[in-house]
Amino acid sequence: MQAVARTESGRPYHHGDLRRVLLDEAVASLRESGPAALSLRDLARRAGVSHAAPAHHFGDKRGLLTAVAAEGYRRLAGSLGARDETTPGFAGVAVAYVRFAVEERPYFEVMFRPDLYDPADPDLVAARSALGAALCGPAATVADPPLEAGIAAWSLVHGLATLGLAGNLPPEMEGDLAAAARRVTGYLVPPSAPAAATEAQPRPPKGKKKKKH
């Protein structure tokens, strides 16, 4: 039977789950104080383990934040895949994206700070690619060429999320970022032109007149 320990907050865990506990405590610390204040020593104290335990799992602070960023990419990709279908099309993707940015802010702020982690880490690269597919895939159906459409869509929703977190949106948009996402995505995908019917209807060729009998 595995020994049961407790974190500083009193949460029990099995020693076999220590990596998970350390990640959870790291995210809690990021939520409270941001990445600058995070340290492996403080993380060990929070988890109630030896100072060497975090280094065993992550190596150093950069390795820890690499793991946080990779998990953030996976969680965001999962959120986009499980988005609320009551908001159809790319608007639903945008709503899920900005909600993640607000509700999972510690992950979001680390994910887009490559100076904090190893951007070439294989696990992180795979997680980032999964997010790109989850986000750009739906966006690519609304315009051509797909690559540029996907990047334009990502830029739009990420910019909106960043402006919202920084408090730089107009007052009428600050209260409900999800509603703002629905509004601004209308400029990329007009409501009158659903994604499933973006192609123009075929027209008869010009220059040919109907023969008279």
C-alpha cells in the first residue's frame, strides 16, 4: 500500500501521484503570485516534500514551467474540442478560447511566454500542435487559403483574450468576454454567411444568350 501524505493545504495524495501534486501546487502558486515568484524550494514546501523532490521530476524551474505550458496547451485543446455547441461554428471556438484564458489564467500566461520554458521540448511541441489543429481546423473551413485563415482566426481570438486579461477592452465589452468573442468573430465569419455555406452559388457563363426561335 502506498503511503499517504498531505500538501500544505491539507490535500491528501499518494506518493505515486507526486508529479501531479507538484504541478497542481505550481499552478496554484502561479495564480497567487505569477511566474517570477515561483521556485522549486517553495513548491516543495507547499507540497510537503523534500527540497529535492521537484528537481527529481522537473530538473529546474524552466523544466517545471515547460511541463505547465505543455499541460496548458493540452487543456486548451481539450476545451476547444468539448466546446458548447449552442454557439455554433468558429464563434463557439472563440468563446471556449477566451473562457479558458480567464478561468485558467496561470496556464494561459505561461503558455505564451517561451522565455520561461523550453519551446523545443517534444511533449510541449506535440501539445502545441494539437492546439493548432483544434483551433485552426474549424477556422480553415471559413475562408481560403486554410493556413492563412487559421492564423487570422487564432490572432483574432488570442488578441481579444489578451486585451481582456490586460483590461484594455472598452467598458461595454469587459463584463462578458464570451459575448465579446461572439461579436468580434462576426467580422471574420459574418452571421449571414454560415461556414457550411461559404461557397458562392454557380452562375451561368457570361456572353451566351438564349437562342430565339
